[in-house]
Amino acid sequence: MKILVIQNRMGIGDTVIFLPYIKALSKKFNSPISLLVKESSKANQFLYQTNYIDEILLLQRDKKTNNRHAGFFGSLNLITDIKKHKFDKIIIFNSSFRFFLIAKFSNIPEIYQYPLFQKNQQHIIDTPRKFMKDEFNLDVNEDPEIQIDHELISQSSTKFQINKNELNILLGIGGSGPTKRIPAKTFISVIKTMSEKKKCKFFLATGDDNDEQLILDEILKSKFKDLCIPLDNLSIKETLPIIKNCNLSICNDSSFSHLSAALGIKTITLMADTPLIYGNYSSIMFPIIPEGEKTVTHNTLGKEKISSEKILNEIFKILD
């Protein structure tokens, strides 16, 4: 049986959040699932060894450019591309009438989709959970899971001289926007205290955005630079086995918080300016919100109000 899932949200985190539903479908139908996702999801870099995933098809559609799947003729191209695979079922995790028509004209016998024309205010967790229950009688409450080969983990441990007797910590210091990036001084304070208590190694995960690089540079210019290994020159694919070797992850709201939790690493999420659900949907995510706030959402603007003391207290609780 060949099954296609469409998940057309933009980012890595969105794709990771939907993995439990995809895994549940794979288990129900005893078949790996193919995904149609946007290139920005980077799914082909972190799901290539996950056994409930089959093929990853890229949705080549961008608001800024007219590419293969954009507009009317792009829809015809997408129909052509999907038809080649002769899918038996398609599950569409959105309410788009366009995707409904594409599924119909792709001659897929069974189509399952969110209710049409109800795009507004769809909750990223509650809506797919209800959909899975209503359409497939599946109660989905598992954490996301990304799988990676043990040999790659071992090779990474050797290459980066990762000592299992030390405390290896991933610091996800990047973020998709400036209001989500905790200042370098906060991370430096955490590094200082932790290195005084135990022999540690810190892996600094960030993108190539200029502001992210400034945070990275500030940490690497501190007196703790010899304890830090920057990962910004590595692809996500190359970074995964390093993350899997870590004991703990401390991340801004970034792709690395989602990836590390899905790899089974306990992850402290620093939620400065994003809805809390993006930092607590997994049982091994431990969110920290700004001082004085009861929750966090867009425009909380709390990056200066997440203290190193609060992070350290959470670390000690997890390690105990």
C-alpha cells in the first residue's frame, strides 16, 4: 500500500510536531508513509533514516518565486508528479480546496482531509489529534521520534571526541527571529556554572544569520571557548548524530529544540516570544518562560527576562 501525507507548513518544527500522526498512520496501515512537504521543512535531512517514512516529495512552491508547483500550471505539474507514484491513499493535514482537487485529479482512490474552508485558528496539536480520532479512530499522544543509525552516532562520537564520562550539552543558540534569541551572556553564565561543577563540553548549534553569528562569536570569544564546539558549518544531517550523543539540550525556540527532543534528548526550551505549545508538546521538553509571565506568545518579547539561574535550576532538576 502506498500512502501520501501532505503537511505543507513551513518549518522544521512544524514537520517534527506532525511526526506522531504520521507514525500512527504507518502503524495502522502497516506501511511507511511518503511525505509531501516544503523544501524549508528540511525533512530530507532529518527523516532519511526514520523507518516509518518512505519517500519525501518536495512541494516546489514559494510566494517569492514562480516555480514548478506555483499557480494554476504548477498545480498541473504537481498532479503529474503525484500521479507517477500511484498512491492508494492521501491524508491532507490542511483545509485547502486546492489540495483536494489535486488529490482528485491525481486519481488517488481514498482521500482524507481536514474539513474544507476551515483554515482559520486551527490548533497545531488539537486539530490533527481530533482529525486522527474522527477519521481513523486513532488516539495519538506519543512524542515525535526521529531515528538515526547507531553507526553514525558512534562515528560522530569518535570524530568529535565525545567522552561519555563528561557532560555533553547542546546549546541551540540560534532562532528564526531576533526576539527569540537569548543573549550570549545568559549562555555564558550557564557554561561558567556548569563547567565549575562538572567536566563539560558544549556544542553550539546555530544558523548563518548575521545576528546568530554575533551570539556565537561572543561565546567563542569568552574564556570558555575551549569547552565549546561550533556546529554552524555542518548540515542538519551531519548535526543529528552529534545531538544524539548529548546528555541534555538547551535551546531557544529553534529547529534544534524540535530535533533534539525528537531524538530522545531531554530539552530545555527557552520560550521568549513564541506560543508555549511549541516548547512543551513533547514529554521531554522542559519550557522556561520569562520572569513575571504566566505564559508566552508572540510579542511577549521576553528574551532579556529568561535568567541563567532559572535555566540552571532546570538543569539540576533534570540531571538529578
